[in-house]
Amino acid sequence: MPVPVAAAYFHEDLANIPPPEDWTPNSDEDFYYPEVTVVAAHEGQVGRAAQFRSVLQQLSGKKIDLAFISKNRQKPGEKTYTPLVVGNIKGRKCIIVDDIVNTGTTLTQNIAELNKAEADTIYAWATHGVFGPDSVTPEKIASLDHLDYLLISNSVTNDKILPMKIRQLNVAPFLAEAIARALHNQSITEILDMDDETRRYDG
């Protein structure tokens, strides 16, 4: 799932959050948008989280913060680690960015850390949800009290019905568009162009 697609999904949700009773606009053009921090699930996701933040800022016209959760291992090769949140979290809507959710262990730990840091609301986005037929991860995610929802794509088939806390976006239209463009020697990257109106391939 491309970053702009996921960011646009969250933007629609965030833009529809009603303002607090004490909020007043600064001008006639001003509109309410909650304070948001995009959180990289670990150091390896900082690049994607930064891209996500950039798109969200462009869509909202508001300042979006960036944070990350460090996997602070005491010794090289250790499997256990002490997560450390770096960034502005308290009282903010936080969106965790990762590439994959499998066992849900990292997601669970990250949500616990953000909750300790007093995040207002916690969302998560992972491109792929890899849940095998005997996996209990969906049920585990559904039981996370401090998670509003997890957004994934349908890039990996899931035979079981997923709980409401896990939302899926269909990537088939995007893939079909990319294939059609490739077959007719048209630009695929233009699909993700945020500056110009993208025309779909129509034959």
C-alpha cells in the first residue's frame, strides 16, 4: 500500500474529528485539525514515517510531528530490548507506521509505550498483515484497549474474518492501474503525484 494512499485514509478520519468545545478558529479560513504525531515503529521505519508525515502535512495544511520508538538492545544479537519513545507524544493523536504485522508483539509493545507517554489516541498502519490460518494475532490486536484501529492492505490473503479493529484497504484498483500503465509505457510513479491531477489509464 503506497504511503499517500494510507495517509489519505487517516487524513479523512482525522479531518472529521469534531473540535473541542473551547476551540476557536484563528481566521475565517481556519479549520480544526487535531495535533498529530506520526510514529515510526522502529529505527528502520523512520524513512517511511517521514514520507507519511509529509503527505499528511500536505493534505491537512497543518504541522505534523514525527517520532520514533528505538529498539534499545543492551548487547548485539539480544532478542529482548527496551523500547524508548523519542518525540512529542503527550495528548496527541499518534499513528504508528510499520511495514508488516505478523505476531503483533512489536505493535503491542509500541502501543504500551505510547500509552505510557500519554498519547491521546493511538492508530497503526502496516502495509501487510500476515496472519496464518491458525494465527491468534487478529484476536490479540482486537483485545488491545489503547488501539483505536490498525489499517492494513489486502496484499496477503486472510481466510478468517478479521475483527473490526483491523481495517483493510483493497489494493486491486491501484495494482490494475499500475499494470495498465506499464503495458502501455506510461508513468507508474505519476499515480502517486500529489501535485498534479492524475488521469487514470482508460485505454
